[in-house]
Amino acid sequence: MWVTIINDVEDEKKLWKSARHLIWMWKIKMICKSKIQTRGNTIGVIVTLVLL
């Protein structure tokens, strides 16, 4: 499915656009994941400080 025969310049452009889009979506997803994790860690630290 991933192998595409490009016989047109427009097709190549579309392919590049979609690939770039996928990479950006992945980057954003990873950034969000790390932010959520750090936020969770901060909350955990605050909770432990309060409990102590």
C-alpha cells in the first residue's frame, strides 16, 4: 500500500504534503504527550509535598 508509482509532478507534491502533515501530527502528538507527563509529575510532586 505504501509503495506508490509517481508519474506526475502534482502527485509527488501531494505525497510530500501528506508526508509532511503526518510528521507534523506525530511531532505535535509527542509534544502533547511529554507535556502531559511533566504536568502529571509536577502534580505528583506537589501532592507528595502537601502530604509530607
